[in-house]
Amino acid sequence: MRDRDKSAVSALRSALAALDNAEAVPVGEAGLRGVALEHSPVGAGTTEAARRELSESNVVDVVRAEAAERLEAAERLTAPAHADRAARLRAEAAVLLRFLDGPGAA
């Protein structure tokens, strides 16, 4: 039971990080050039950029990509010494796919 929980926690943390990265807005190089220190913005939040809002289909795509990445990595781990790691990756992928497919999915 504990191993399964660790797999779920690992998979969900990774998926949340991937979603956070997908929401990030790239910093334009033009905004970083030629700004003198005395002309730079001052104060809390003045350099914050609005994050992108992902649609439901974008979220599903990111989570499916995370699951696919784990399944591909598990496929590459063919040596018997890596069987535990491959099983853990498959379990993490199953957790992510279960969230996408609904609670009744196996």
C-alpha cells in the first residue's frame, strides 16, 4: 500500500510541476536589454507576469504526455536489474491515466 501511495505522490507532483511549467510565460529578451537600474520597476509584484491559463484539453495533453513519458521510459528499462524502476514508472503512469479516464477506470 505504501509503495502505491509513493508512486501516486511522485506522479502527481511531477504532473503538477509540468502543468506549472506549461502555464509559464517566456520572458522576452527585449524586456531585459537596455534597462538601467534606476529605470527598473520597484516594489512587490512589479516584475510578475500573468500566467497563461490552460484549457481543459491543454491540461489533459500535458498529463497524457507525462504518462506517455513514463511508459516509454519503462519500456527502455529491459534489464532485470531495472525491473523495480520500470514497475514504478508503470504505476505512476497508471495513476495519471486513472485521473484522466475517471474513477471507474482500471
